[in-house]
Amino acid sequence: MDSRTVEEQLINVVRSHLTRDPRQVNAPFASDAELIELSSDLCLACTTDSLHEEIELGILENPWTIGWTAVNINLSDLAAVGVEPLGMLLAWTLPSSIPTETVKEISRGIADAATVHKTALLGGDVNTGSSLQICGTAFGLVPKAVARQRTGMKPGDRIFVTGSIGLGNALGFSKLQKLEEAQEIEMHYRPTARFDARPVIRDVASACIDSSDGLFASLDILSRLNDCGILYRQRPECYHSDARALASRFQIPLWLFAAAEHGEFELVFSVPGDRVQECLNRCRDLQLNVFEIGKAVEGSGFHVLTENRKAQIDIAFVRQLSSSIREDPGSYVQSLLKYSRNVGLE
């Protein structure tokens, strides 16, 4: 089974009649942001992303969080490439019934995110429509020699993530299951573009991607682009406390909070084996709390190693399960649990 998502397949259909600019440095899907050569040593990085499905499904409801997230989902793509941000454009689609105070609170979240990242909203557009959607486009500059792409990982490279994992899927689970603590978990959900990791991404990483669609989705893309297998070492301390609490309460295998497809926008990056200590030293100097979560291996398999078991999972099957989330969120959760039992990762 092909692990490409419906989104990736649609992108291929859309681009089938389009011509790429000869100045474009990256191949399709090979970078979190598109890289355009401005000179022999400088690239413009640009990316666009929209916030809609999470709002439509009720995963994000807090207006400030919606504004904050709309900015960070775009800036996170720039951070994965090692970029210095220049600014953003935002296009809003607003229902005619939306309260003015809600719009103000979304705007406040946008402004707070821009301030934190020392960037600016350069302009945009506002329209009305049937449901709330915010689409952003972010720009930045990066020296061509240190622009980091998703390609470059080799067997033996160790894999790191810049922060705790599982909070995005803990939020998704709590909202879709309508749990009492869902609003509190949303208050904890503050995805933040990891520009603080830029020196490590530029100087030490061999490949990088953000975890916008969950950790396993990111690892799958790195695996396919670099013709490597993945050995994922599950470490409970890498998971956010909300994910650990829900896993314990509902008897959900912890690895599923990395496998489902609502992420935290941390950076997932590989480091050559002989540069791991250098990476750790740089992270310590920058006060970055990174977690080593596995390594790239020969072949194409995706293995999960827990304290008690090593299992090969069908990452294509796991990712395709997410296609049912709109129609039947409960069925999606049950399908993940059933698969986990089938492979012995309970």
C-alpha cells in the first residue's frame, strides 16, 4: 500500500500541468518550504498553509489559539528549512455570523505569534464564507549552503525531535471524544515554530521536517524521500504529560499518540552518527531540550521498539486510516486500537 496521503495525491494531480520555475532549488515534496534561488548564495523560502479542518472538526475552538496556530503552522515550515523569517500574508474567510469579539481575539492571537517570532503581518485579504478558515503565506531568507531540506538522511543517522510529542493527538482525541478536560488540553496546545533550533538545523542536521501531521507522518516522509527504514524507539518521557495521562486512563498504547495525524509542529531532524555529540553540545549551549527517538536504517521497514517488544508496522495502512476521521472519528480511534493489538503493541 502506498503511504502517500490523499493530500499528496491531490497535489500531484494539481501540479501535473504546471511548470516549475528553473530557479527552484528543491524537488517536489523535498522541503517544508519552497526554495527559490535569488543569487548564488541566497534563497527565498516561501510556504503556504491553511487552518480549516481543525476548526471544522472542533479540535481548535479557542479564538486566540486559532490565531496563534494560523501563524505558527506557516512559520514552522520556515523553521524546518533554517530560515530567518521576513513576514506573512493572511487570507481570512469569515462566516457572516461570527461575533466581532471572536474576530478580535483571533487577531490578538495572530499579533502575539508575530511578536514572539519578531516578524510581521505584511497584508492579506478578508472574505466571507460558510465557515471559518485562515490561510497564511510566509516568507524568509536563508543562505543556500545551509538551507535544510527533507532529503539528506542516510542509514545510521540518528533522529531527534525538538520537544515533547503527542499533545496534538491528545487534543484531537479529547475533542473528538468530548472529554471534560478537552478545553484544558487546548489551553496547553501552543504550537510554536522552532526558530530557536536554527543553528542546529543549519549546521548539524542532515535532513529536517516539522511534525505538523504527527510524528509518524514526518518519519514516513523522511523514510520515503531518503530510501531508508525507520527504527522508532518509544521513550515515555518524550511524550507530553497530557498524552501520557490519556493513555493511562483509557488504556491506549502510547505509540498511537505519535501515530495519529494531528501534530505539535516540533522539528524532526536527522544527524549523522559521527556528529551526534556535536549536536547534543550545540543543543545544550542553546538550552534546547531535544529527544533522540530513533535512527534511520537500511531497507524500507518501519519498526517500533518499546520496552517489551519490537514490531514492524505497516505505516501506509496506519496513515490511510486517518481518511475516515471526518465521517466517523470513533471508528478511526477503534481502528488504530485494533491495529495496535494485531501487531502486539498493546
